[in-house]
Amino acid sequence: MRTQAFLCVVLFIGGYIAAPLSEEKDDKIVIPRQIFDDNFIKCKAKHDIVDVMVPLNAFTLKTNIGFDSDSKPDMTVFLVEADLKNGKRVDKGLYLYKNDEVKMVLPNGRAAAASFDDEKIVYFGASDGLYVYNVDSKSADKYGKFSDSIIDIATNIDGKHIYILSEDHKLYNVTNEGADKELLQDVEDAQEIVLDDSGNIYFYDSNKDVFIKNADGIIKVQGLPEGRKSLNLVNPPFIMEESVPLMIDNALYVIKANGTAEATSLEFSANAKPTAYGADIFPVQY
């Protein structure tokens, strides 16, 4: 069991990191292990941190009013821990990081998603269904009457449409405050999901092909590199419009709603690739 560091690293979204340790190689900015300085560590976990979610709603927006470089905003961040062994994942719980403290919120939690509005709405996907965050008790309350084993979750801007990805890789749209659940039959074999600011759904299948579901149907993303071994969809920062970040192996791409892929100049060295990513309202990455 290895200790995983949870770090706060300042990035410039324009495609490069503001750090002299970065190296340019074949028009690429390669991020070395040294970028993860101990001064950036916010907390440490006993397992891999496999998901990081910063709620870009009233939790963060109100916290960051009047933010300046000398202040220390009271950030709210949700973390998911797991043991990753031989390509398999053993879940170890969903946690809240706040006020420099870590608290377990849901022992069987696997993923978190938040609305983007003036409310403090955060949903959790777990092995026995859907939960909603209780702000007062800092705990999780069951949401809806179903008990699907959920491996990923996303929600739209106002939090009224909740997309849950079940363990058998079926995607559902949960509405009416958890009362209704609709199977999206045209989404097949989804392994991971992310929404952009317009509600388009991005996912990839077990063949590592990437797709977008919009109002007109399913689009297959073109322009991805051949021989890709690993993919990781990232929740987009608030400044991105109709597009999402996608890590392909160690390189960062941007997937656009029109079905095109664009390579950025950012790449992690082999020993520096993070196990999870989360974007703040400011150009700060976790």
C-alpha cells in the first residue's frame, strides 16, 4: 500500500505550465516529476487517489469572491480512493477535503459530480446507487429508489439531469429529483463519461474509441492518435466552451463538440502522470 499525495499545482490553461522545470521536446512541453513539489501537497492518502472533483458552484464561487494571492480560500474538494492492482480497482471510499482536513463521506462511493450554479448540489455514485451531499452534516443521503452499481456520474449545469454509468456500462439519465431513470440506448459500452458546458456527453468504449452524444445523436471523434493505450476524460475548467480535456497515455488533447480532437503542447513524463485531475474556478489544477 503506497501513500498518494494530493497536490495543488498552478497551471496556465493555454497549453503550458508556469514552471521553469518544464522541458521543451519536439514542440512539446514535457512535465517532469520535479513539478510536484512537496510545498504543493494538501493532504496524503493511503491509497491511489483516482478521482478529484472541485464543485464549481456555490461551494467554490462564493469561496473565491475577493480571492487574491495572499488569501487562503476555504476550498471544498471531493476525492475518491482505490487500490489499483494489475489493472483492477478496489474501491476505498469517497472523501471530503476542507479546511485542511479529510473526512470520509461515503465508504462505497466511486465518483462525484456537481451542478454549476448558485446552489451547493453535489451527487455521488456508489456501488448501491445514487447519493446527494448533505451540506449540514457533511454526509451522503440516498437519492432515488434505485440501487444500480455506479462507476461514473455527471450532471448538467442546474443539476436536474444526472447521468449515471452503471457497472455493466449502461448510461442512464436520472430526473425528477431521483424519481425517474431513463436508459440512453444509443450509448453503448461506455467506460467513462464527462459533460461540457452545453450538456453534450463525452465517452469512450472498451476499444478506446471516443464518442460524443448530442441532441442529434452519436458522433465518433476523429483525429486521435493510433495505438493509444489509456484514456482519461477530465471535467472541463469553466473557461472551456463545448469541449473537454482528454488524457491519451501521457499527452493532453482537447475534444471539441463537433467531433474533432486537437493535440495540445502538454505532455507528462513517464513518472509524472497523475492518477486523477480536478479543475478549480481559477487556473488551478488538483
